[in-house]
Amino acid sequence: MSIMVPAYVVYGVQYEYRGKEVFRHQLFFENLLPAMRGPAAVMARRIESTFGISALSRDVLATPIPLIVQLNQPPHTTLFHALFTNAPANVP
């Protein structure tokens, strides 16, 4: 959920490890892996029913914006970076 606009996005992150270190990661937005789809749908329904907000589409989130968001600089900064996170693979 964004604290700036009444909207949210649900996405998935898949990690590959070498030992204890992250070797590679991949982000999934609208084409979630099968194992991610059920939990994502539950989270989306709960967010919408609790907060009355809507999801933003990947097309809208990919809109370039003329802002610097931490290490992202135009033309590589998107609405997703500004509204949600500049490091989507960094999931606590």
C-alpha cells in the first residue's frame, strides 16, 4: 500500500541462494508463479475490503516520472519507485 495515494500493488519475489547468500532474484507482477497466485489473491481481497482501495496496473506503475528516488534517476525512475519502493526485491 502506498502512503501517498489510495492504491496498492501485490507482487512476488523469488530468490535463489548459494549457501546463505542471495545469488539471484526475480520479480513477478501480473504474471505471478502458480504458488504465488493464491496468497496474492487473498492479500488483494483483504486489502480492498479493509481499506477500500484499488490495485494499480503494471502499465501505470511503469510510467516514467521526472524525479530522483534514492538511487534511481530519470529516465529510469517510475511511479512504482516513487509510490512504493525503489528496491522491490528487498523484502523484510
